[in-house]
Amino acid sequence: MTNERIARGYFQEAEGRLRHLDAFLADKRFATVVREAQEVVELLLKAALRFVGIEPARTHDVSRVLLESASRFPDWFSAEIEELSRISTELAEDRGPSFYGDETRGIPPDELFQREDAETALERARFVFRCCRRLFEG
């Protein structure tokens, strides 16, 4: 399987997951929106990296390899890499708490994340999706 074929598969998986985030938001499942948005962003950015022939890091946050590989992307995409990297890092930091909560303090995920957190995560995922869709459409 080629990098481009895998990349397109990642993109399609992310696109499908992104469509469900509005339903989670409507159900007030804010932690779920944050967690799923992180997975969408991770899949999209790994798809973008594979699309330009780069093996993505085996980590949830691909910001470092994205920044190091900026020259491999079209100029318009490279201009967004700092923002894409910031989104990757911030959502990756929320991944564990959005799934498990704060186990040390005994706070479940649904008490850690509010509507604003979910809306921000969703908008970030949509931004990354738009960038990656444009990359794939050429």
C-alpha cells in the first residue's frame, strides 16, 4: 500500500469522524467532542505527512515532525504549519484528560470540559480538515 493510498484512507476516516462531532456537541458530551476532535486532527495531520512521503511519528502529537517537514508542503500549507502544530500539541495534551478525566483529583472527563472547550476543539478540527482537504485536492 502506498503512502498516498494510506494517507487518503486516514483522510476519509477523519472526515467520517468529524461528521459525528456535532451530534456529540448537541448531546452535551463535551469531553467526547474534545477527544474525538484530537483523533480527527491526528489522523488528518498524519495523512498530510504521508501524502508528502513522510512517515509520521508514532505519537499523538505530530507537531515536531510537521514543523521539521514544512518545506515538503506547498507554500500555502507551510504558512499554516505553526498553527497546525499548535493545534496538534494542544489537543494531544487534552487527549488523556478527555478520556480518563483527572484521576489524581478524582474528576471525571465530563466535569473537566465545558461547551466552550468542545466548540473550540471542533473548530480546530474543522480548520485542520479544510487545510488537509485543500492539500489532497491539489
